[in-house]
Amino acid sequence: MAANDNSNRRKKPNILVTGTPGTGKTTTSSALAESTQFRHINVGDLVKEKNLHDGWDEELDCYVINEDLVCDELEDLMEEGGNIVDYHGCDFFPERWFDLVIVLQTENSVLYDRLHSRGYSEKKLSNNIECEIFQVLLEEAKESYPENIVMALKSDNIDDITRNVTTLTEWIRTW
């Protein structure tokens, strides 16, 4: 896992944890933040709290985030470093922000159960399962960031999450 060249300006790295909804981004990010004392930024929560959206999408049952407002809100924090950013998209963040991009991936039947238990509509459930099957977020990450900082990690169960947090904590220590 190589560091992004932009890391020289910061004392601590920034990590993006992305993946299809239900892959364990928030669970992993929270555990990693606790392990490293880094700041966990859940972009979905930030959008709601700071009103960084352009309204509600009835069909997709989610906020339409205003990417410019989100980036403006995060700019100073990202310059400081020591952030774990948790969001299901990654192509609108500036490349210079991240030293490591983690794409969590989950087996389809596990993902289906997780999303179903959240009460996702059939359409929303189907869209997210398709994204996982076609590895949409992994491809998006590889197209948006240097490939040497993009890493896919399995996230099917608590053992996977524990192993991922250990791996990432060690990466941070050696950064």
C-alpha cells in the first residue's frame, strides 16, 4: 500500500472507506477511528446535519447531495489529515485528499440480508446488489485515484471487519 504523493503536506494520512451501502463502511470506519484516534466523517450524516443537499429523491429514497457544498465543508479538515471518510461514492472528492482508498466488498447474499433488514425497497435493494455484482464502486475508485492507493477488502462478517481494522491500523502506524 503506497501513500499518495500529496501526503507530504500532512502529518497524518486521510483514508476513504467506500463501497456499496451495507458493506460495513460505518462499522469499519468507527472501529478504525477508535483504534487510531482519527476523526470519522460519515458523509451521509454530515449532509443531513449541515443541510449539504439539494433536496430529497423520492424514487431513490435518499438525499441528493450537493457535492460542491460537501467538498467546501470538508476542505480544511482534509488539509489537517487524520480523517477517515465514510461514503458510498468516491468520484467527486479531490484526489489530493486521500492517501488510501478502501473499497469494502460483501458477498451478495450477505449484502441482500443486510439491506433487507434496513427496510430497503425492492428497487433500491436491487440497484445496490447490482452495483456490488458489477463492482461499480471498485471501478469508480480505480478511475478516480491512483491504482496503487486503492485496495478492495472483503467485509462479510465481524472477523473480516476486525482483520480489516487491524490491517488499516498497521498501515497508519507505518505511514
